[in-house]
Amino acid sequence: MSHLTYKTGQWADIVSFYRKGIDEWGWQFEPMAELVQAIVSSRYACGLYANTSMSILQIVQTPEYDPDGEILRISYDPALREFNFELQEAASGLYKRWTRKCAAERAFSTFERFLQLKKWFVEEKGPNL
């Protein structure tokens, strides 16, 4: 049984995609472009991979991924100025979903909270003396 895998894009191309959507297609997605830029500028960019599906940002932990595997999908609703974070988890064949909504101003902090909750990035601490 073969599994279909998808490849992720380059962060710079993803930034360009949202900028083009704003500049050429009239998308009201400035907060999404700002979130992507904040991720690119953060320490997380080197350990996370992404691509887009229409206007949805999909983040995974490996350069190639199973579309039925663990994927964080981030969408933005310009009418509500609200982000929706949804994690698709494939555990024991049953899908589970983790979802959060937040205002545009809280997008990066919500993203960081997700990373902490799901332990996608673990803080390294020195030995206790």
C-alpha cells in the first residue's frame, strides 16, 4: 500500500504568495501575511515546513508529509478579522481536531501556544544545579 506524500514550499515563496494575493488579487489578507512573516522571522521557521491550499496556510513538521497525517491549518476570515487554527491529528485511524479562533492581533501568540501545547518545539533547559 503506497501513501501519497506532498512536498512543502519555501517560506519565502509563501510570503510572496500572500503578498501577491494582497497586491494583485485584492485579498484583504494583510494579517495573514503578517503572521507568515512573523513565523519566518522567528526561531520556529527552521523546524517547520509549510505550503498553501488556496488561502489556507498548512504547517507540518517535515519537508514531505502525508495529507492524512498531522497538519496545522491556519485560515483567516477578513470579514471577522479572525484566524482559525485547526490541527488535523491522525491517531489510531480516527481523526481528532484541535481548533482555536482568535483575533488578528493574537495570531502569533495563538500559534506559539499551539506549538507549546502540542510540543512541536520543546524548550531546552540546562541542568538543575
